[in-house]
Amino acid sequence: MKFPVPAFDAIERQLHLWQARPEAPLDEADHYFNAPDRDFARTDEAFRLRRIGPVNILTYKGPKQAGPAKTRTEIEVPLADGAEAAAQFCRLVERLAYRPTAVVKKRRRQFRFERGGFALCVCLDDVERVGRHVEVEIVAPPEQRGAAEQVLQQVAADLGLGASERRSYLEMFLSAVQAAG
């Protein structure tokens, strides 16, 4: 689940009280592509190359499923590290008629802890052209979806987060770019 926030201070204080384990901040650049045979905006899918420093990860995200959490199939595949591997991948998919859509950049700070039998990750994201958001995430098998959603909703309430945002950062980024002309 994702929530817009004006600032991270109160959330960080609560995470520290819960003894959540902070990780080093990361700068991420997500390079999104659209398919030659269908429009991912219409099918609610995503295909991206995520760059975290020298690390490259390919991700496919399936359509969002109904429910309070933004549940979707996600497949991640590591790619060789480095700028050259990323550039070669981009050339390859462009040759296959995939079209670059956007590059969404963010500064992410992650906190990890356990709640209700699940491993949680809370991400504090400062996204270029989109703003600050808090993501609360659990990776769980489909048969545990209901229990995972309940834990997500309780953690979000305990953090004082308001209404969730179901749009992806890509959707919000493209909307901001369009609004800016």
C-alpha cells in the first residue's frame, strides 16, 4: 500500500519505536518500457529496468487485483551489474520494438520489521516530480493475501497514514509531466 505524506519525521519516529531495522538510503532509477503488442497503460502492466547504483533488476508487474492493497504478480530477474549491461538491455528491448516510456527517479529509505507473522518493509520514497510517499509492503503467497492485507492496513493505521494511493509512481509521474505541459 502506498500513501502520500507531507513529511517523514513522525513515521520515522514510530518506526524507530518499533525497532524497525533501517537500511542505507538508495537512489533508484526505474526505466519503463511499453510493449509492441499491447499498451501496458491499458492492460495495467509494467515492465522496467530498475537501476540501484550499479545493480540492474528487470521487473514485470501484472495487473492490479481488486482489494484494499495494491496486489499484483511481480516477477524480478537480476541482470548483470553496471551501466554497460543496462545500456545493452535497453538497446535489445528497443530492437524488439519496446518503447521507452519514462525514467522515474527516487530516493528510498527502507525499514524492516515483523508484525502478525509477516516480514514487512516500509519505504520512505521521495519521488522526482511526484513527491513523498510511504509504501508498506508484504510479500506473501496468494493463500495468505487476506491476512497480509489486514496486517498492512493495521500498520498503516498505526503509522497515522491516510488514504492510500493505488496509482503507480509511473502513472503519477506521467500525469505530472502531462500537467506541466
